[in-house]
Amino acid sequence: MTRLLQTHSWLQTSNGWKEEFDPPPILQQNMVDVTMNNNTISFPIFCQSIQQSHPVGIFNGGNPLAHSFSLIMFNLILNTLITRSLQVLLKPLKQPVIISQIIGGMIVGPSFLGQSRWFQRHMMTESTQFIMRNLGVMGFMFFLFMYGVRMDPTLLRKSGKLHVSTAFISITIPMVTAFVVALCMRKNMDKEMALIPSLGSISGYLGITAFPVLYHILKEFNLLNSDMGRSALSIALIGDSFGMLCIMAFEASSQGETKMINTLWYMISFVGLMAFLMFCVRPAMIWINNNTPEGHPVQQSFVVAIFLGALVMGFLTDMFGIAIANGPVFLGLVIPDGPRVGATIVQKTETIMADILLPFSFIMVGSYTDFYAMSASGWSSLEPLIVMVITGYVLKFFSTWIVLHFWRMPLREGLTLSLTLSLRGHIELILFVHWMDKNTFDPIQLLLWLQILHIPDFTLLVLMTTILTATFAPLINILYDPTKPYMVNQRRTIQHNPPDEELRIVLCILDTETINGFIRLLDISNPNSSSPLSISVVRLAELVARANPLFLDHEKQRVPPNYQWTNTINALTQHQQHKGMLMKLHFFTAVTPKQTMFRDICELALEQEASLIILPFKSSSDVHNHSVNSQVLNTAPCSVAIFVDKGLPDINNIGSSSTSFRRSQYRFAVLFLGGGDAREALVYADRMVANQDVSLTVIRFLSRNFKGYNEIEKKLDDGIVTWFWVKNEINQRVVYREVLVSNGEETIEEIQAMNDGAFDLLIVGRKHGINPILLTGLSEWSESDELGLIGDYVSSADFFGSASVLVVQQQILRG
């Protein structure tokens, strides 16, 4: 396939476009006659001067802007600066990054800076544009290759009826209707666009929602693992599969415009490539993945071979007429997603693709976008395309909304999902460029190869795509709040959990290092026959080299090998067997982006009607752990406890000693500063002290002269303390005392005074409802806000002793 790149030096066509820019210097012009089937056609051949690639230096009189390589670097720098500036300006308007990328490409194109004769002559020479457009094609190739790696086609088998019906109807109705409208207006179209394959391709694009487009925008808006995001990705994956079949069918029919045998060869080439990928490449990729040890990188030779394979597939599909971008996608689909091979490929490709190659892709799109050419062509010539596009977009939105309403999806959620499935982005731009580059044989002219789209048509499609996405994206942010389901009015706390019912806990595991401490914490939580523990254990893994988030219930779904955590499950199961009916475990696995892990935790707590979420705390320098904990604290539908494990003793080992020795070995303390969090901490400690191996010291901090109190909070504190004291008045293992302080410094002194270094666990409320006088002057000491001022202090390395810390926050009602 010969690639003919449109240049802006010549804009004169049958539509009456004018010559916009000065052509490059022509050294020689000749005419060549080609004869075929007794028809002779003359083609002009132009010989033009070629720029040197590198300058000799400004000190030797060289001009860096007169050399192609320097101009390529300058254009990359200019486009990057413009795009980044636009991102900052458009961020308050909730615009996705692709909008600034498209506009940035337009600015350096003929619509804006290209209107300057100096800029066009010196900055956008023919040789420079030729190289940049090829780099742009390569950028789109690797963009699609990466999303092929991230996609998991097996999810098609898990799609529900809602997803399948929504995908089918939302594609079929706009596509068929737009095609019918196009047939009715066919007389007013250019003969290139009026061909049936051309109309079919454009109609198909209007109905399809591209999976990579949604993934890119949903990830940017942190909506990947929201209910709406999961549904949108599932529907888009089905739509992509259906759309790819339609596009391949139209491509095959276009091959048959000359000879029907070409369609047959096209299909044979396609089937042959697919068979080679499935039966040769796929087993090799699985072998590499299985033979790469966990936690180790894939061998560099394999990585290089895979990258070369993407280029080879692009070459082969371009040679067979399947379209150059399809080959890398097909190769990406046979590479195992997730850790190891998939993660290595994405990590090594993403920066180069996103920051080096992809800017050239948008420069290429911008070079084809010319508002002046669109205006000069006249709106009447663009009317059929405008009607097609508007018809397709409107029907896409409303057909999706109606189907979702039929499935009884709430109005607001259905509207948001319809807006999401209407978004447009990278894939549409790739199709537009392909249609600008697409050659269709005209049987009347024999040798004249024509484009599906011309500059005005291309500009119109890019403009409408940009307007649609720029309008719908902010509306999604306004209409959809992914944390709204967690806003509950019902009390889900330890304090309000009935004493004769099971206590439901969500235990979050970020890594296997915390499992021993968690097991001991569950032990001291005192599961008993009247109030057993029902624990939902969720393993949180970062979403790497995969587009679809996963949330797996181990009782209902099989966990992929890449995400199994068998050793941890075995340790917890063994402990459960030791406890018998006093403890029930239910295992889950969540594979999700770091920024949105908290949603899976909160959603699980909501579904399981949990009263407590237990989170690990590693160190203040662990940004990932800190972010997850903070987000859960802000959105949780129940109480939250953060566990700082410094080596909590094993309660089972204590049981082998004498009674008197046991009572002194397991020593807990509650630092009660008041407020809802402190009350929750005291109730949790009261549950623990029912264990005969635990002794408990409760220290209540009060303000001198009782200043600074909220009267309601003070009464609630007095009530819970009275309840606790009455319940444990005769318990010899419980010590209660009160101290009076005037400021934060005295609070710290009292904590230091009571700390003899022998406590095993310190339990504190996080911060809500604490009398501010008790903490005066301590704010500058805090390093980890998620632990609160006192929790941060007693868990620091400077605090004497090796006591583990449990920081408790009572449920915050947000409904």
C-alpha cells in the first residue's frame, strides 16, 4: 500500500479551495504518461530541494530552523508547552486531557499559527511534516498496542444481559439510521464519500463507543472502578468487538471495488494473521509470562522482540490492506494482561508513547484541521456529513438512555452512563486520519485514487468530536458522584452493634507482611458465641497493564493466577479452623487503580453491612498506603480502625503461662480524649477486655475548669464512660483514672507519665469531637493526619516502648 500524505501546499480541488501556502522551491517539473486498458493518464513529478537534517551551528552561520531535525524538536517542544498550558487552564472546567491535546495540535496547524507565512515557510516544511506525520502514525500505533495489552477479551463471556442489549441497540440504531440518512442525501455528496463502503464506515463510527477512549477518560476522572465506570467499560468492550467486525466487513467490501478476488485475498490474509497470533504468538507469550518469576522483570530480549513484533504487525496489516493500526492491536490482545509481561510492556512503553510519540499524532491531526478550508468549501457541501453526524450522535445518546431506562436504571445514573458512552477521542481521530489516507479505486477513472475525506470533511469531524467530548465530560462530573452510595443514615458502628449479634468487619490487606498482626488483632477482638466475628477479607492489588478493574468473590468466581494470594488465605483459614464457629471468613480480591481503591473497600463494607473497616498503616513515607487510608476515612459507610503493628504478641502463646503472668503480659490502654471517635475506641476496648488474657487501663483527659467543651459531646462522653465503669466496676483487670490538663503540652506529659513501656496496644480515637484545648500547640507535630495528633504521636519511633497502636474513627453520617 502506498501512503499518500495530504499536504497543505495545495488546497485546490473540485470544491473550489484556494491555494493556501507557497509551495516549496521546485527545481524541476516533468510529466509522466501511464497507459492502462487503452487509457493514458499524465502524472506530474516534482523535484524539490531537500533540507539537511542537522545544522552546522549558529557560530558557523547556520540557521537551526532551516534543518528538518531541529524543526521536529522545536515542534515537539512547542506543542508540549501549548498542550500543558491548556491542561492547566481547562482543568477547572473539568475538561479531559484529550481536549487540550486536540486544541494544541490545531494551534500549531494551518488554522492558527499556520496562517503566518513565516511560520508555514520556516516551521512546517514538507520534509518536516512528512517525518512528523509518520511519527504521528507510529504514536497512534503504539497507543492502540498498549490498549490491546490492557484489554481482556475473556470479559466478554462475563457480560450480563444489560451490557449486551445496551451495546447492541446503542450501536445498531444510530448506525443504521445514519446510513439510511446518508443514502437519502447521497446525491449531494462527493463521489468519494458517496461510495457504499465510505458511507458504511462513517455510519459505523457514529454508533461505536471505543473502549480505549472510555478507559482513558474514566481513568483521568478516577471513575474506573465506580459502578458507572464498570458498566461503561463492559458495554464498550462488547461494542468494540461488534464494531471491529463491521469495520472489517466494510474494509473487505472496499477491497472488492476493483475485483471481487481482492476481497477473498483480504479475508485469507486476515484469517491467516489471526491464526498465526492465536496458535503461535499467544502460546509463546504465555510461556514467557509463566517463566518470569513473580517480582522480577521480563528479560530484555523478550521485551525488544515484542516491540519489534508490534512494528512487524503494523507492516503486515498495512501490506495486506487491513489498516496499519490494526496489527498492533491484534498483537496486544494476545499478550497476557496484568503483572509480568503486560506490566513490563506498559511500563516501558507508556512514557515514550504518551510524551514523545503521541504529541506528533496530535500535530498530524492539527495539520489536517483547517477551518479556513472548511469555510471556503461552503456549508452546503458539508450539509450531508453534518446531518449524518448529528443524527448519529443524538440517536446514540437517546437509544442508550432508553435501553437503560428499560432495565430500570435510575434516571440520573442512566443519563450519566449515556453521556459516558457518547464520548469520543483517540480512536475517532485515528479513523479520521485513516479515511484521509484511505485510497478507494474509482472504476470510471481507472487509475485515479481518491480519499474518503477531504480537508473540510476532516475538519468538521474533528470539530464536532471536540465539541461533543468537551460538553459531555463536565456534565458527567456534575451529575455523577461515585461516593453517593456510601452516604447512609443507618448507624453502622461497634457502639451501635447489638451485643448478641455478630460483628461484621472488612479486613483490608495491601501486602502479605501485615497478615500476622491482623490475625492477632482479630484474636484480641474476642469472638465469642454470643457475638462472633464475620470478616470479609479483601486483598487490594494495583491495576497494572490492565484496563478493566476486577472485584472477585472467591466463592463465586475464579481468581486469575496473576492475582492469587494462596499463602495468606491459607494462614487465615487455618486460624478460622482454630476458632471454629466463632469466626467466619469471606475472601475477595480487588484489582483497581491506587487512586480509587477506597471505593472497593467502601462498597464491600456497604454490601456486607459491616460495622468496622480495619486498615493497615505502614509508615508516613508510604504515600500509597496513606492515600488509601485517608480516602476511606473520608467516605466510609461505617467505623474505621487503622492498625499500626509494632509486634503485637500472640494471644495463643500467652495461654500457656500461669494466670497471674498472663494478666501482666497483655496490657492495653485507651487514651480517652472525648468525642465520637474516643467513644467508639472505648466500646471496642470493652469488647477486648472480655478476654481473660487482657488487662485494660483507661485514661480520660479532661480540660481544667471544664473549658472548651461542646455540651452535647460532653454528655455523650459522660454517658459512655459511666456505662463502661458500671459494667467493669468489679473487674480487677480494668483500671480507670482521669487527668486534668490545660493544653496539648500537658496532654503529652500525662501520656509520657503513664507510659512505662510495657503496654502491648494503645487504643485512641482519631480526632472528631475532641476538646481543642486538649490539643493546643500540637498541630505542628503531626506527620500523618490519618492517625490524628495523638495517634501519630504514640505510633512514632520517638515514643517509648513497642506498643502497637489502634486508631479508631466512628462512622460519620453523610446522608
